[in-house]
Amino acid sequence: MKKVLVLGLILTFSLFATACGNTEASSHNADKKKINIELDNTKLETNASMTAIISGTTEPNATVIIKYDELGMGHKDDFKTLKTKASSSGRFAQTVDWQTDYTLYAKKGNSKSEEKTVTLTHSEEAKKAIEEKNENEEKEKQTTAKKNANSISFQMLNKNADKYVGEPYYIKGKVIQAIEDEGTTLLRVDMTQNEYGNWDNTVAIINNGTTDAVEDNIIEVYGTIYGNYDYKSTIGADLTIPGIDADNINVVK
């Protein structure tokens, strides 16, 4: 009888433990259950204002996380995250404006949806608006560059060009040296013409690309002030002159 009683107790305990384990597992699985997310559209185009709206439905009051790679290079530091909350009816909407792929999922408590992807491209209307915006910004920058050329003299740059780093700037001058190396161009340009037609006051023009400009050409340059530019002369001396990062180089003659 004692053996039967002991076996009965063991069996009862085993059944109880199994039941509890199944209950805990079910509870754990319930906490980790998938929730649904549905998108109204997975392919979007921006409007004339260069925006679009990602929208859909999910669990009521769930948080929707939207991630995208701002530069498209795959670096983690470039990824941006947007968050929006679904309404009590489960509807959500988020305005976006970057032409790229957006990865999104919904989360509520310990529950999470599968990831979905939305691709955003610019419409022809948006492309035209972007082009006009860029043209206007470039015109404004060039206007500022010419104003700065009148107010920031070579003497001021030569004293300490680092003081004006990033300021739009314009020069017209004569190329005295042109060097191209691995897709980058360095021009040394005399930017001041005296009353006798001679040029002096040398600056460095740094261009991330190539140009048709060669020695003795007269060029116009729009860009930004690089700061103090250090280089070695042909005899190995260390020299410092003002530097200009070129956006546009136009060969006048």
C-alpha cells in the first residue's frame, strides 16, 4: 500500500508539473504572439510637396516602428527611426519624404508583427519641384558668394582663412598651376588683377572631380571657403594659402 501511495503521489505531482509547464509555455507563447499589420500600399510616390503617407492597420494602440537608410550605404549610423501610434481602431499613418525603402513593424507589449517594406520614389511632379528648389538654392548661394567676395578680401583670407570656413565664396582669377590626381583637381589661382593686367594673391581651389581648366586659363569659381590650405612648394618648403572648395568652375578663356 505504501508503494502504491508513493507512486500515486509521484504521478499526481508529475501531472501537476506538466500542466503548470504547459500553462506557463502557453502564457509565454501568448505574450510572444504575432500581431498583424497590413499596409494600404507598398509602393508610393511623393506629391508636389515631396511627401507621401505610409498608412495601414494593425493592433489597436500598437506602436509602429519605421526604419530607413538615409544615405543608402548600409551603414548602421545612417539609419533613421520614426515611430507612430495606431489609433483605438488600429489605423496608423506617417508622413515620409525620403526616396528609399522603409522597413516597418508593429509592436504592442511583448507582441510584434512581421516586418513589411514600403518603397518610396519621387513622382515627376516632385522631381520638377526638387529641381526648381535646387536651382533657387544655387542662385541664392551664388548671390551670397559674390557678396562675400566683396566683403571678405584676400588679405582677410590670407590672415586666417579658417575664420570663414563654410562661407559661400566667388573668385575670378588666372590659373598658375593645375594638378589632377585620382579624380581630384587642385588649382593654384591668382585671384586679384592689378591696373597693369597682372595677377597675384594666390589661393588654392580644391575640386572633387575634374575640370577643363589648365595653366594660364581665366576661370570663375563658385564654392565655399575651405580654410587655410597647407602644401609643399616645388623646393619642399611648407606653405599655407587660403583654400576654396569649388562647386562650379567655369573656364572664361
